[in-house]
Amino acid sequence: MRKRLERLYVIVALVMLSVTGCSMLNTTPGAPEPGTPSQPGNEPHAATTGPNKPGRIDSRPESEAEFDQMIARQDRVYRVIAPLIVKNAVLCKTSARPLLGFTAKNRHSFPAELRDAAATRLGKGDELRVVQVLEGSGAQRAGVQRGDALLSIADKRLPVGTQAETEAARLLAPLLKQTNEVDVQLLRNETPVSLKIALTTACAFTVDIGNAPHANAYSDGRRIMVTAGLLADLSDQELAVILAREIAHNVQLHANTMQMRATMTSIIDTLLPPKPDLSGFAGSAGLRKMDEKLDQEADRIAMYMLARAGVNPSLAIDTLERLARRYPVTVLNSYTALHPWTEDRKRQMMDTLAEIRKKQASKKSLVP
């Protein structure tokens, strides 16, 4: 099974969606270990006891630094995307799902080269532990915390081991379709805790961070990817603009319309490993520029999503104009090369902004 370095599980298939604040993993000895590691080669088996005690794991400092950077990136994207997916379930239509509101991982959730670092940072064990909690979710309101070790959900004992995430998703996905809340049993500081968690309806897309220096974002209808190069060049509000646009492209199935879904999927898969093969990005990576009418449709929906999430929608215009100046359409594999900025797009966005302002003033529902 391919290990995905920076997958942000925001999809009901993994049933543990999360977006968290900017807190880092606790590395204080004796503190609860956020995200549980496990021994290589262990086969999955049913959990019958509490979490294993942390053991000594040797890892290289550079691997730990890389792991910390990965978690910091995830935390930032989770925090920014949280209001967009929670506040816009109605705009995501059939892509909205009931979610638990947190992610949980163990050591095997990470690439082989980072597993020792994950064990050092997260502790030694096979059980799933909470890594991120979705802001505004039922899980957050119930008090779920990073580092909680999961024992059971809806009276179903959770699996542990190398395939714990996948097996937990398969186990829980059908259950979440039948209820509005679930009972969760967990361990916190070796103390059993019982919680009742209301499920959170949210836009159910996964978000990946692509390990590439070029500045771009991709969406294939079910996933979103923001490259490390673009992420480093955006403020949080600018990142919200890009994420809102990619959510809109997915909701409208624009990759399908452009007959580029397979190419988009291949690009996302290619950029997931820690050190991806970038040889295919010397040209356009097989992508055509987005049809302007589709970009305009995404612009309009994204501005509404931003407004509903409490972000000033006028920032969408400012962000796209800045990116167009910094990365002209002639820069291969740039965001503007894929989504050319035009006066027609700007004009339409100004009209949408006026429309949103009018609805806000009259307290009408913010629906395009």
C-alpha cells in the first residue's frame, strides 16, 4: 500500500477528518503521544489491550526535523481549510458527508524513511492515535485531543498494526451512514475516557501537500493538492482562496469536463512521496489550461465559500492578481499557467463581490 506523506484525510472513506490549530506535537517525555507508531512487519490484529508503553527509538535528527516540518505544514492547511469545508457543506452538494471530525494515525501511516522519526515524536505502539481535530467539529466540542489513543468507536474495537487506518475506514464507513452521533472509547494519559461525538457534515475531499518547488494546485474531483512551493508563497488568507477555488473545481467536476481527471490524479500521486520524480514537470506535465468559463464558475463559487467561512471574498481578486504578477502565464507549471488571469475573470469577480455584499447587507442566504 502506497504511503502518503502529507495526506490530510478530509474524506468519509477514512472517517477521521481533521483540521486543527497550529499546535505542534508534544515531545515532552511522559506526555500523551500524538499519533501512535508500531513495529515494522507486524500484521494487523484486533486491539485487546490499552496502548503500548513508549519505547526507545533511534532516529536521525534530520529525519525528525523533516517530520516536524511535515506536521507543521499539515497543521497549517488543516487550520485554514476547516471553516471552508464545515461552513460550505450545502455548496458541496453530493460531496458533503458526515465525518467524525479528527484524523488518527500510527507509525505505519508515514513513509518508511520517516517512521523512526514518527516513533520518536509520537511514541512506540500499534494503535491509532488522534493527530488532528477539526475546528468547529463535534469531535472538538466533545473534547477529543491530540494524542488520544482510540480503543473503539460505536462499540467496534479498532484495528491496530500496519493497515490500521485502512481497516478502520472499512469498518466505520457504513456505520457513519446510519447515525448522527457515535460513542468513542479512548485512553488519555493511560486513563479511559468515554465520549459521545456528534458527526460533522462537511465537504469530503482529501487535501495533499505536493513535494515540489513549483507553485501550483491541482484537483481531480475527489482530491486537492497544493504544492510546497505555492504553500510557502501564500499567506493563510491567500491559501484559503486557493483551497476554496480547488474545492469549487471538484464540486463542479471540472477535471472531468476538461477530460483531465486521469492526468490530475497522476500528478497528485507523483508528488506525494518525500522525494518525487520531477522529470515530468519540465514541460506542462500533460495539462491544458483550464477553460475560462470553468475558471469563472470556480471563482464565483469560491467567493461565496470564502464569505460563508468568514473570509473577505475581495481577497480572491487580490490573491489571483498577485499570483498572476509573480508567476506569469509563461512560467511553466505555475498556477497562472493552469488558470490564466484575465480581465473578464476580474470583471465577473467584481460583479460577484457586489452580489455577495448586497446579500450580506440584506441578511440573505449566501448561496450562488
